[in-house]
Amino acid sequence: MHRIDQIELISDGNIFHFKSANSFINYFSKIKIGVFVLICLFTLGSWLDISGIWCELPFMIHQLPEGWRLPSILSAVSQFAQTGPFIYLLIRYFFPTRVDNVKVIYMILIFGAVSSFLLAFFWNKSVVVHEEKRSIYLYILHFTLSLLDGMSTLTFLPYVGEYFAKEYIIPNYIGESFSSLVPATLALIQGFQDEDCSISDQNKTSTLPRTPYKAKYSVFVYFLLIFLLLLISIAAFSYLNFSNYAKRARKNRFSWVSAEFSLNDETVDDSSQRDKEMKQKRNIKEKEMEIRFLFILTVMVTFVYYGFLPGLMSYSTIPYSNKFFHLSITLSSILLPLSIILSIFSYEVSIQRICLESVAPFILSFYIYLVSVLSPCPPFVNNKYNLGGYLIVFCWIITSLMFMRIRCLIAAKLEKYGKNILLKLGCFTIIGQVFGGLTTYFMVEYLRLFIDRPKCAPIDFCY
């Protein structure tokens, strides 16, 4: 039995132990802190704007005509926007020499900043479509941002993986997680609000007594802050891409070439040694099976967390009050970098460990789905200690942290196979979230499997 401070960081391909202090020091001895920070600031712009929209939903959902259906609609809009990344892949395939990854990243960041600026002015503008009010401007800007952020999945990680060592994959995901933490922190400072309901004796039924919360700043100011943060991300990428300091930290790009062909080119010098040849073939098959399995797991993770669950956010949390809707979004986003930072201690693990760590978030995801199905009267909804509300917040936080960590572990394991494998990883990420988001949209909009509570419903509505 080892003491915790005596366990050493050792990887034999299957088992990975870590020493908390030494592994941390060993990791930072391999990188430049400045480049680490620049990559974090650069990848901060990956999902910053979309995360900002979701973090503002507790304010927006009661002011826009879609109501509780808004998360599933926005999730579906996001999935339709994923056609953009696939078009990008086709262009990259047929015209590989004309695609400059750096220029594409600049386009993503600049257009994202402009769209966030416009969002501040048009988020609450609605248009009548087929005798029903729709937030068309919000849809269009959300579509644009989803398209751009989806392309960041195919460009940011391959850029980092191509130019920098695998240790810099960690700050890539830290920055991506900060793209949720920062807007969530701004939303937490901003506060939350419930429906404006007063006590009424109409029909001798009392409604939920709530007082409208005065936010510290408006949704308009919030999106302007997101715009300024994207400008910082653009500046960080420019310095990362053009400064001599960052260029000195780059790895030999030709090492990727040998890695990409290693699955097919592994041979032994002595062709007469058939046992070694057979061993090499078995190794190749094992690596191919490992890659396929990790792709399948990626699809499952992104289907559930990035596609299916976001559309159920309102149905799983608002029945307990808007406070828990707000806390589920903000706290899960704020704590997200924690899972990535902890991954520094164990960013190379076995397939078995990845599978084991995947069990808990999938179970909690099922509970979130169950609560959504039972909405607007889910378990513990009238508990005087708000047990149900805190439990659902806990579920959202743990699923968020664990699924992000699993994505990080998968990427770190696949990095050794080259940038094309990481590009495919981005493709499978998009495939999973597209099918997940469209599934939720179909269940909410057409099957009507989820029910929202009437506005200012009576206190005894669920008795």
C-alpha cells in the first residue's frame, strides 16, 4: 500500500499512477508558462459566445416568446449549423493547398466577435412567423456563432497539436473550459431572476410569491463584455502565431508525419523474423481497435452532453425554481476547468480507466432525463429543504466535469497518432452532438414529451 505522496508517475501503456507533486513539477518543466497562458487565452474564444448565450438563458427565457422550449430550439439551431464544419472538411479534402488553418481561425474569432456585438442589440427582437412570435434575430446570430464555434473544434486542437507538444493539449482544453467558466462567472455576478408573481386570492388559490430581481447589469452589457473577451482571444492568437517567443516553443512538425503513418509503416528490419512481424501486426490491430473505440466513446459522450442534455436544461431545473436553473448553468461552467487542471496529474491513462470514469456521468445523465420527463412535477419538487433542486444541480455539475475530463483523456491518448486523427476526433465530436441535439428537438417540439409549468402556477400545483 502506497502513501499518496509516494505514488510515482509511471505509464506502461496500460496502468498509470501519479505522484501529485512531482508529476505537476515534471509537467511544467516541459512547457513554457507564457505559451501555456497564450494557448489558454486563444482557446478561450472557442465556445465563449455560445456559452454566453446559454448562461444568459435564466434572464432570457422569461422575456422571449419561446419560454421553456428555447433551450431545445437553440440546441437544434446549433446542430443545423454543424453543416458548416462538414463543408469546411470537404473544401479541405478537395482543395488541401488552399486551406490555411491560421486564416480560418482568424475568421472564426473575428466573425464571432462581430456576432457577439450584434447580439447585444438584437437578442430580444422578435418577428411574427405563422401567427407566432419567434426570436429570429437570436436564431440567426446563434446559428452563426454555432457554425463558427463548431469549426473551432476542427481547427483549434489540430493547430495546437501540429505546432506544439502534447503537453500543450492540456491548456487547449483549459482554455476551452474557460470559455464556459468566464461567461458563467459574469452571469453569476449578474445574478438571477424569477417570474414576477404576486400573491393573489383569485379563486382562493395563492400563486408563487416572487419579487423581480434587479440585475447588476443588463443582457446588453453582458454581451458587450463577451465581445471584449473575444478581442483578447484574437490578440493572444496573434502573439502565439507570430511572436518569436511562441515559435521557439514549437515542436518539429515532421514528427507528425511519422506518427500519422505509424499504423501502417511499422515493420521490422529482419524480415525473416516472422514472430516479430506477427507481433507488429497485432500491435497495429490493437491500435486500430483503440482508435475506433475512442471514436465511438466520443460520439456517445458528445451525443449525451453536448447534444441531448442541453435541450432539457429548463425542464430539469426550472420546476425547482429559476435559482436552480441559474446555478446549474453557472456552477457547472465555473467548475469545468477543475476537471482539466486535475487531468494534468493523469493525462495518460488506460482505456479501462477511461471506461470506468465514464460510468458515473452516464448514470447521472439518465437521472437528468428522468427528471425532465416528470417535469413540471419531478421528484422532491416541494421538499422544504430544496433537496431536489440541489440534487439536480449536483448532477449537472458532475456530468459537466466528468464528460470534459473524458474528452481531454481521449484527445491526449489519440495525439500520438497525428493531426489527421485529431481532425477525425473533431468530426466525431460534431456527429455526436448533432444527433443528440436533433433528438431532443424532435422530442420537445413534435412529440411534446416534456411539459412546462404554467406561469405563476399555484404553490400547490404539484400536490
